[in-house]
Amino acid sequence: MPDLPRTYLLLDATGNAYRSGTPGRWGGHRRSRIYGRLDCRSAVRAIAAGHYVKFRVFFANEATAVAAGYRPCAICCPDRYLTWKERSR
């Protein structure tokens, strides 16, 4: 039986899921609508504790996460978070 190509479930700019042959480069949390780096220490800690995974989403790039209405993580993207916070006022 031949190996099927691996696909990844990502969100597009409208927040709709689609399959991609390329893994997401940014992760997010659907409930809190926060995005960040895949190695974010806060997300990694939550995943290790058995949380977060159920609401985990992935984006091809940062622009898509922003377009989908997600904000930057204050832990792994502090500069982006501060810019977002200033613009949100």
C-alpha cells in the first residue's frame, strides 16, 4: 500500500480550515484568538499539562493569523503584542 502524502489542517484568513501539504508556521488558540510561534514556552507548557491541544490551530504565515482576527502572544511575540496593544486603544 503506498504512503499517502501528509496533509496539515490550517486556517485561512477568514478562519476557515483547509488542508495543506506544508505544515503551519504559526500556532494559535481558537478560544482566546491568540497566535504565536510554535516553540512558545507558554503554549508548550499548556500542551504538556494536557491543555490547549483541543483548541490549537495553525496558520501558514503571520499575516493570515492577523487577517483571521488573532492577536499576537505577549510571551513569544512581545514586540508584536505591544504594537497590537497600542493600536487597539
